[in-house]
Amino acid sequence: MRFLPFVAAVVLTLARSASAAPSVQVLFGPVNAPIAAFAQDGSLLAMFVPGSGSCNVVRVVALDGVKAALPKPRTSNVTCRWDMAGPAPQLAVAAGSAAALWTLHEQATTEFDDVVGATVRDPVERRFSEIAHSKAGAGLWLGGVAADGTTLVYSVAGVDYVDQLGCLEGGSCAQKVGGGGIHRVVGRRNPLVPGTGPALQVATAAGRVAYVPAATVGGGGRPLPGRGGPIRILTATTGALVSSPHVPGIPVALALSAHVLAVLTHVGVGQRVVWFDPQTGRRLGYVGVSPDAAPELGVSDQVAVYRVGLTIKQIDLGSGTITKVVKAEADPIGLSLEGTRLAWAENVNGHGSVRAVFLRGRG
């Protein structure tokens, strides 16, 4: 019977190991500059690093150590010398085509976002679109950018005057949603995905695109989603409608995996994460989360992740159980989930790095 204490000790050690928080790993950095945006797909990581007296650059790093700087250094491009005083850029990276897409915002007489990109194989910058609207809101608004595999997309919503001539003559300047859609980046082209309309948040996975339709116009002429409206899920190439699940409340963030669509919504004075089967649109579950949860979300087929301040949490999509994963040192940037790899960028004392934890068996 002397072996029993030893067995008990082993069992206790294994139990403690299984319940221990996953360790944080540094995947990239630190670099001597802050990271403004982060994205990941497959084995690729991408970071937008603003220059300090030098070029702004998008660093693309493969987990096997291969590195690239986009756009190609020492070439004429808008990214290099862009004034980064405005909102942070949005960034997406597609591992299947080794391509990155990012945005550059400027606030002038009109507000506009340049959508630009490059590939590791052809690093010369490509300007795909200049999305501009007036200070009053009329024109085009950037929704977001997203990528997965070989699919690289961005979303646009338009705002028009109900009666532009009447507005100019001193009458009503009421506005309405009009125009826009999902653009898919294919080489140097950016065709509109058929069947898409004015679009806000966007996500993509497994050859599909999910987006939040713009339904109304809010303060400052900003296009907004409707309450209880549908999320449209289409095939990325043909635009064929796959499903159109309705979400409770107002959607503020969404994420897509091969078999799960997850949506963060405002419901009353709180927030909720709701998840669906993207093929059928059937609701699979929901759970209430903190009203202070940031408007960003990541998802795999088993787990959704979100954050409240510095604390990153996961939702088990089978049970609805919420558990704390880790507390970051600084605000997580580009929090996302790729298989079991939960990754984000953070800046500490002006130095940027990419960190990750691996969620055991939850990819």
C-alpha cells in the first residue's frame, strides 16, 4: 500500500497542471516602437509598426521565422510617410496568399480611409480604394477588413441625403443609408461581392463572408446597425446567400470560424455573446458578458474569446462557461484566435510585442 501516497501525489500534480492558467509566450518582439495594429492567420502574424523618423511598415512574420516588410522599402508609397495621428489602422493578413490589407485614416475637409495592401511575393504597395465622406457624414464609410486563407475583404457603407437639393436650399438634411458592400481583393483588383449591400463589421472563414448590414444613420451621419437585424453570411466568391441569422439587440462585433458565427451584442443595459451555425443560421447558444467588454471577438469551433480591460476571457461554446484566460500587461491589440492560438499585441513602455497563449484542446 506504500504506492498510494505516490499515486495520490501524481494525481494531485496532474490536476493542478490541468487547471493551471496557460503560460504566455512572446511570438514577436519586443521592438523599439509601439504596434498600432495586429492580425494573424494560419502561420502568419502581421503588425503595423508606425515609424519614428522613418517609414511606417507592416511586418509580416511566419512562425517558422520567415520575415517580410510591407510595402517594399525605398519605393514610392503612401504608407511610409502617412501621418499616424488619427485613429489606429485596421489590418488583416491572409496566409493562403501571404497578403496583407491595411487602412490609413485622415481627417481633413473630408474624412477618408485609404485601403492599401501588398503581398510577400509582390511587396509593391497597391491602393485599392479611397473611402471618403463629408464632415456631415454623406459619402462612404469604411466598415472593416478581414482575411482567412486566400480570402481578403473590406466592407463599405454609404450615406446619402434623402433630399440633397432641399438640404442645399435650407430644408431638411435628413440622411439615409445607401450604397456600399463587401469588396474582395483579388490580385490587383477589388471586385464587389455580388449580393452584398451597405456593410459595417465583417468577418471571413472557410470561403464565407459574414457582415453586419448598415440599417440607419446616427449622429454625425455615421451608418449604424439595426436592432435585432440579420447578419448576412455569403460565399466569398459568388455572393450566394448561405444564411441570415437574426441577433438580439445591436451587434457590435462578430467573428467567424468554419462552423461558428459569434456575435457580441448590446442588449438593454448589458452585453451578450450569441453564437450560431453559419450554414443554417440556427442559434446554438448565448451568454451574458460584462457591459464593459471591448467591441472585439475571436472564435474557433469550440471557444469564443473577448476581453474586459486587460483581462482576456474565453467562453466554452458547448457549456457556455466563462473562464479567465490571462491578464495582459497593457491593452490587447487585435485580440484573435487561430486554432488553439490566442494572440494579441501589446505595448509596454513604448515597446511592442506579440504575445500568445495556447488553449489546450480547444481549437
